[in-house]
Amino acid sequence: MVSRKSALGRFAFTMIELIFAIVVISIAVITLPMVTQITSKGIESNILQEAIFAGSAELVGATSYYWDANSMLDANFSRLERVIDIANDCNATTNLRPGHVNQPYHRRCLNDNTINPTDVNGTFPSLDTAEHASQIMFTDATKDSTGYKESYNSAIDVTRTGDVKKITVSITNSSGTPITILSTYSANIGEIDFYKRRF
């Protein structure tokens, strides 16, 4: 007759089972700090990427502003942004600059060709009002980078050369090290009525 041993008859782990359990626990203990470190780096990278996206959104938002507050000084006459006569190349009779299309609802110079192109009282959101010094990008205490290594700042600088303004957004970390610089240009060309655009 064959004798059978019941599992209930075992009173202890075998040596191989004990070694295997120790190895598994050791691997878990060693890898846990690495997993935490990788997760932390991933979160830092996500916050950095969000800062770059936020800077890009600031840049796009600035380009939607009027070129200059003076562009809307004849707002009672037209709801369109007008060309400022910087180089005295606008025709005083037709309010057209060379290259303008002489049709209704197309680009025009301001009615008053003597207007000096400087920003006035912020009545209309212009590129000059978009400019700001370095400021913290994430200000909501429940959603910012609190608890992580870095916080991020953005600054918008607008410089003008003739009929063109360069808009630059600079993203820096908390120590002032540049992360990225984004730039675009906006020209003093006015706008046309969007109902009449052909494209």
C-alpha cells in the first residue's frame, strides 16, 4: 500500500521557499526608491511641459491684441483695426498705403494721418499692454508645482522696429535659468472685414 502525506503534515517552509521569498522582498525594497524617483522625474517633466504650453498660450494670446491702441482711434468710424501712418506713406485722401486694395472693407490707414504711434490709456488691448515682467506661471496653490523642485516664471517683451513688433515670451525656472524663449512678429497692416475675406 502507498502511503500519502497530507499537506497538513508540513510544519515549516523549505529552505528554497525561504530563499525565494527573501529574494522577492529584496527586489521590491531595492526597486521602490527607483520607482519613486522615476515618478517624481515624470511629474517634474510634466510641469515643465505645462509651463512651455502656458508660455505658448500667452504668445498666441498676445498676437490677438491690436498692434497699437492708436489702431482703434477711429473706432467710431470703423470697428476694424487701422494702419498707423508711421512712415508717412498713407494717402491723405484715400487713406490707402501703397499695396492696399481700393475696395470697401479692405485695409485702410487711420483717418487722421498725424497721429503719433504711441499707446494711449489702454482703452483697447494692444501688444504694449500684453508686455509684463517676470511673474509666476502657476499661482493656484492647489494646482502649482508646490512640493516639487522647480517653479516657473514667464515674461513678455515687446520691441518695435518701424512697422513690426517682435513679441518674445521667456520661460525661466525659479533660479532664473532660461528654459525656452518663444518669439513671433506682428505687423502694422490693419485688418479687413472677415465677411469679405476670400481664401
